[in-house]
Amino acid sequence: MIDLSTHQPRLDLPMCRQLADLVGERALAEGINDTAIPGLQIYRTDHPTSVNSAVYEPALCVIAQGSKTVQLGDKEIMYGPLSYMISAVELPVVGCVVDATPNQPYLAVKLSLDQQEVADLILELGDALPPLDQQRECPAASCGLCVAPLDANILQAMTRLVSLLSSPTDCRILAPLVRRELIYRALLGEMGWRLRDFAATDTQAHRISRVIAVLKDRFAEPLRVRELADDVNMSESSLFHSFKQVTRMSPVQFQKKLRLHEARRLMLTEGLEAATASYRVGYESPSHFSREYRRMFGAPPRADVSKLRGEQVMAAAL
């Protein structure tokens, strides 16, 4: 078998500085900046932020400058330059930027991951991938969100991807190739086993990813754990245990967070009143909705949405 992990280029500060400069040149406004490359976003903030909530999609995220903390259930993660984060499934989190100044703003770049794209590349690589039992695991091995030291191959590929933004033709022709390289490098990296575990159809992690997809599509419906367990050929107790390992919360807690995030979006972007939004996401009691909303976001719905409309930065987004 070919050893794909050899000839690893050395990671050094000038390489990290290059990515930070490229991201800084393109992050002209604070907050999330979309790019011409599908699935690639860059983020900037000039000051530390308060804690905010978001739903992470499957993605690979590299911080080019600054640092932040992310809370997933009972798990707290802190990451900054020289590290990267992989979210293998959709997860509701809270986070805040802790290191940012106008002279050295927090800068991050995120590439969304498509599970089918990951699975196709795994199949193509076949036996060329290192055996799963040789992969290094983080302490919370089954969690769907984790951080690892940034390796030079991933840094170089991400730097090339961001640099393509200077040429529309380069973006159109080369970005899909560099995107594929980034997934390839991630599969060979320290957390490659994690991506493989969630993409492989015969694993518990993949079954939980299917449950999460159902909850995302049907979060406004009553939660029926037995039906979810039957759909993925798991017992209720096994589903509950594995779900909590991956998401660091129970299915009920997960559904509640999805409902509240969607209600917040409806009020913020579509102008719905709190009572209407609460019914739309599955709450039968507006007062119950208001209590849970305040518990999660720190303010009643109307006050929270008014505050958000005056802010451009969503701290947990990247």
C-alpha cells in the first residue's frame, strides 16, 4: 500500500501569514463575506464578540488570524491559527471571538462539505487510505465537531483556493480541483478517520447523521424517537447514546435548538411576529416559546431580533 502521508511540507509562520493576508484583502466588511467560489466564505471581525448562536453545517474551517471558543452541548472548544475545525454534521452551537483588534482582526475561512462528495472520494481512494485503526483520535472520539493542529498540506491548499478569487477564470476552472484536493488532504489528516466514519454507510456515526438530517427537515413535527430508531435500524437506547456522543445533547435538546434558530431566522428575515414564528416551528404555546427563546438567546424574541437587526457580526458563524 502506498503511504500517502509521507513528504509532508513543513508548516511555518510565513505560510500562515500568507493566508491571513489573502483573507484580509477579501474580507472588506465585518461579518460573513460570500465569495465567487461556491461553498467558500470568509469572516472578519475587528473586536472580541459576545456569545452568539448558530447552526454549523458540515464544513472545514481554518482560522487565519485571531481565536475563538465554540460550545457544543457540554463540550467547549478553543481554536485559533495553526489549527483547523471539521464539523461532520449539522450542529447547533454557541461561540464567541476572543482575540481580535482593528490592527489584527479575527479572520477565518470556511469551506462547506458535501457528504456525498466525501463518500465518493473515499470510494475512489479505496485501500490507499490508512487503516482506520491507525488514525489518532481526540478524547471525545465520536463528537461531530473537533479541532486538530493544522498541517501544511491543508494550509497550502486553502491558501491556493483563496488566492483563486483574484481571477474569475481561475475560480471557474481551478476551484473545483483545489476543493477536491482539500477534501483529499483532510481525509489523510489527523481527523480523516472522522470524515470517513460519518460517510461510511455501515457506521453508527453515519446512522446518526441520517437522524440529524431527518430532524432538520422535520423539526416542527412531534419527536418520535422510536420511529427514528427504526428508520436507521437502531434501538432507542442505542440511538440516544450515540446521538449524545455525536451532538453532545439529547434528540429533544437538538430539536429545540433547531426550532428556536429557525424561529429567529423567520422573525429576522421574514418579519414574522413571535407568535406566528413559534407556531410555524412547532410550538403550541407562545409563552412557552418565549421562555425557551429567552433561555437560549438571552433576551425575549422582540428585543433579541431588534438587537440583531442593528448588528452585522454573528459571532458563532465561522
